[in-house]
Amino acid sequence: MKDFIIPDRDFGTPAAKSKTMVTLTIDGFDVTVPEGTSIMRAAAEAGITVPKLCATDSVDAFGSCRLCLVEIEGRNGTPASCTTPVAPGLKVKTQTGKLKDLRRGVMELYISDHPLDCLTCAANGDCELQDMAGAVGLRDVRYEAVDTHFRAKNTSGEANPQYLPKDDSNPYFAYDPAKCIVCSRCVRACEEVQGTFALTIEGRGFDSRVSFGAKTDNALASDCVSCGACVAACPTATLTEKSIIDIGTPERSVITTCAYCGVGCSFKAEMRGDELVRMTPYKHGKANRGHSCVKGRFAYGYASHKDRILNPMIRDSINDPWQEVSWPEAMEFAATRMQGIQAKYGRQSVGVITSSRCTNEEAYLVQKLTRAVFMNNNTDTCARVCHSPTGYGLGQTFGTSAGTQDFDSVEHTDVVIVIGANPTDGHPVFASRLKKRLRKGAKLIVIDPRRIDLVDGPHVKAAHHLPLRPGTNVAVVSAIAHVIVTEGLMDEAFIRERCDWDEFQDYAEFISQPNHSPEATELLTGVKADDLRAAARLFATGGNGAIYYGLGVTEHSQGSTTVIGIANLAMLTGNIGRPGVGVNPLRGQNNVQGSCDMGSFPHELPGYRHVKNDAVRSVFEDLWGVKIDNEPGLRIPNMLDAAVEGSFKGLYCQGEDILQSDPDTKHVAAGLAAMECVIVHDLFLNETANYAHVFFPGSTFLEKDGTFTNAERRINRVRKVMAPRQGFADWEVTQLFANAMGANWTYT
């Protein structure tokens, strides 16, 4: 079960981005690296390890531990290799007698004020302080410290004023000040990687220590958001996951993809046997670049929760108690019910709902179930509500129903519009990257009725906040376009070269009408005309402009029109087709994009190909060996309407809780109650399961293989790190049910 993993080697300092190359000599070897690279990183790329404690390649160089000293021919002293950039022709030595003595002396000072409980320490075998002591050849400590931070009592038996007890207030990790070497890696990770600024160093000299804010604050009471960046950066056991303390050090790792939001973070699932010890963000993950949020990092306990259902259950009536049965019994019961319904009410009387939390492969099989086994197109997904405006809007404007950029693109943007989204809460890892760019000088325009965190947060402040009234998205976007066009701020060269100039003339005439002006729309939108004009001018003239939007745009009656308007803003200003620009939907769930790509809509087969197209149907008919209905099927509201009317009687619902998430709960309940067979396929007995006749226990993302497609449209691997606790992965359950219905699927 151990997959190939690119080694998480720490190069000490971040990679330089210069295209100019520099050649130097390190320990007799010629090394060529980009200009601006540190000597430490250059050595690491040549396979030469320089001892370090305060340096790590996820944060900028700091130069405090003095362990990474080197000698440079022609220069005095022993500079820190982490803060010294390369230069042409340098001759560097990383191992000399002088350097060995200096490093050993530095390590002696560290160890003299550190508890020597390595054998019982949670970080034993995974401690950089321990590793570096060995690397510099430290065998004994000559110093006997009079004052320490790690002894609760001093040599006189009195309470040690320097000692601070362990802070266990955070539910996910512990902070033990006694083991802190004040390297500041945690503080820098909180600032540079996460952008929360919850940690600081208080005091000076020997009194220096990491603090969660005020002296009375503990980790839980602080601004900490439990992203785990500080824990990942800590080189000792000062900050340690409680799961490591309880379970022990992991023995193997498997790379997989988080199953929460649309960012699609890559993680290492670290295991002992079949027990998950911890989830750590994968350094080489292209969506998250080694960062995580509290959900992906720590919120995996549901996989082993006591309330999770692990056995199939059936009942004749929703008023009867559940009866646990075997998988074959459950399949026979469900298949017989569904076949009986279709025999009595017709083939259109049943349907399916796919999940945007399941894998692409599982969504594909569920929509195939209704088309190739039920013989209708009654398939839908909650992702349609949040995705279809993007699918239609961007499909009409750009020709494809997906965003234009990857997450790395934000590092090159100069002006960002965030509309109808709250990335700090909904997409925290992306928000951290966005805030990092804003701290470097990029400008932010927030279009939202709410005063979200990005409007005025730690070291981040929006240049403009346009607090529009709900329901006026189109009016605000049109007013911005009005300013750009009437003030001549559009990129005419881009429009002539990359767009349809004649069509633009019609659009320009329409959008220039006085009724679209900020002054004319101010009474409707509640946005001050001067503020809107200033925001429009900033976006049009501020350099690379990127637009990020969320469910506040798409889950709305004006969703498609607003998305088209957003795309028009990008084309008007030439902000398409290069890093730092573009139109970027922030997907809600982990596989919104993928579940729609896989054909979960009632009118479209996989790949957004319409069911009425004879050529499209013939492709899948040849592939599946069945005749496909040429009429679009029912959406979720249509299924419920038809159920209340008496013509829709059976539903297979995988990974969705429509009674909890869909509007008009009473109508949903009435529709479900009118059905004769509701099959719920999920981890827990959710609200929808109250109206179910069959319950198929589901598998978590840790128990299956497959792929998720994130908001970038990046296809990420999901790998099985443990056996499914209920016996089967979700796709296998769907296949078992299809075969019980008479199919002959043989997917493996």
C-alpha cells in the first residue's frame, strides 16, 4: 500500500525565481543555481547538507541559529549560509575544523537548556535537534546551566520562574515551552504561510519565548486557526500533534487528496498499520504547496466515528425499524424494489443523485446507472446549483465551463476582485496565498454585502469594499463595465486581436447607456457611485487583474448573467491568457467540477455533451452496449414534484443529504415520503435517511482509489490508505447494485 513519494527534502530556504544563473564552487564541486539562491540551498541542490535549525524552505531565511555557518574564500568570518546569497566564482567550504568546533559549541548551548528525555519524547526519531546533534558530532555537554526553561524547580527546590507548563488547550496539538529552542520557525510560518499572525516572540535574550499573544492567552484563546503550519515547521517536540503523542510515530505514508473544499490539497496520510496517525500537507502538492487548513489537517475523525454505519440496512416502510443485513441481501432487496417500481410505473419513475464529494469514477458510475440500467436520464447533483451558472456563463464566453487559472497564478496578480466569496472561511489555503500576495502590495476589491475578513484583516486591507445589496450582482458588474467603456479604459488591442470586435461594438453601445452608470444604479445597489468608479478604474489600470467568485454569484437567479458579466470584465481589460489574471470560480465541495464533468446533469452526458445529439449518444451507446434515451431527465426539484404527483417512485442518492441541503424542506420531505424505494448511500444516517428504505454504508476518501477534480480543473489522485471499514469502496457498491439490477459491469 506504500506509494511512491517524492522525498520531502528540506532545502533550507525558498527557491529563487531569477532566470539569471550563477556558478560557484562548494566543497570543490561546481554548482549552478538561479541568482538570489542562498548558499545553503545551492549546497542542498548539489547533495551537500549544511546543518541547520532555524532554516526551512517554507519560510524566508532568518539566520538566528548560527548552525549553518560556512567559510568563503577571500571573505572574513563565518557567514550564515541561509542568509548569504550565491555570487559568481565564490568558493565555499561547508566542512572545516573551525566550522565543526563552532557548530558543536552552538549545539552544546542549545542542549544545555533542553530536556534530555529523547527516549520518551513524542518527537523521538523525528526531531531535527536530535538529528543536528548527531550531525555535528555532539557527544557530551560541558555546560551545566544554572537557569533553565525546562526544569519546574530550580536547584534550590523552589519554583522556577522561567518554567512554563505544557499548553494542551488546543484540541489538535500541544505546545510545550520547555522544549522550545526559540528558532522562530513557528512564528514565521504563522505569518508568511498562513497569514494569521497569531504567534510572536516575547521577551529578549534568555527570556525570549514563543507566545500566543497576551501572557494570559493560551493556544485556544488566541487568534490561532489550527492550520498546523506552526506544527509542521517546528523542529522539536515543542509543537506536536496530539495524535502523535497518543499513537506514536507513523511508519508509512500514502499521498492522497483532501475531501473537503474545491482547493484540492494534497496530503500525506501517515499510518501505523491500518491506523491513521496524522494528515500532513504534501510539500509537492501543486494546489496547496505544502500548506493546509484545520479541516484537511485535523478533521478526519469522522472516518472512525462511533456513529458511522458499517452494515447495510433495509426496511419495508420508513415507519419500521432498520434491519441489518448482508450485502447480498441488501442488493437483492434494493434491486427487487426498483425493478418492481419500473414495472409498475414505467422506466421514468426512478432516478439517481450523484455526489460532488465522491470521486469522478463514482459519479460516472452513478450517472451510468440511471442511463444504462434504469434506461432514463434522471440524474442530478447539488453541484448543478452552484456549477451550472459557471458552466453556462464561461461556456458561452470562453468556450469551456471552467476557470482560466491555477492557484499559483495569484502570485503574479496586481489587482484582485473577490465577489460573492469568503475565501478565508471557505477556501482557507487559497486565502493564505492570496493574503500573502496582498501583503506584498497587490490591491484588493471586495464586492460583497458582508464585511468579510479580507476587507480589514491582519496586515491585509481591501482598497475598495463595495457592499452591494443582495440581488444586485448584475447591476454592479454592469456599472463597472460602464465605467471602463465610457472612460476608454478597455484594452482595445486585446479586444481586436482576441475577441470579436463587431460584437464588442454592440456590447459597448449597450453598456454605455446612462441607466448602467454607477450614479443611475446607486439607489438600486446601495454602492456609492464614487467608490464604484474608483474600483473600476483600479481594476482596469492596476496591472494584472484577477477575479475570484463564489457561491454568492452562482447560487442565485442571476448566476449565469453575472458570470457572463464577470467574463466580459476580464475581456474588456485584457485580463485573460497569462499568469496573474483570469476568471476563477471557487468551488464549494471537493469534486464539484469533476462530478459535473462526469455527466451528472439530466441533459448532458459526460463531457457536457447534450443527450439530444445523435452523434453523442451513439458514442456512449457503442461504449455501454445499450440504447440511451434522447430526452433530458428530471432535475432534483422535478423528481420531488413528480414524486408528490405520484409518477416518480424510486431514488438512489449517493453522498447527498437533500433533506438537509435543498431549499423548501417540507417539499423535499413530502417528495421523499411519497416514494416507494429511497436508497441512501452515505457514511451516517443523515436527515434524508429518515425517509429511506435501504441504507448502503459508504466509504471515506481514505478507503478508496480514484480522482477528484479541483477548482483549477486539476485532476488529483485519491489513494486508498486503509481498507474500507464496511467492506467496499463506493464505486464497488454502485457496481454491485447495477449488477443486481441485471447489468454485467466488471470494473476493477
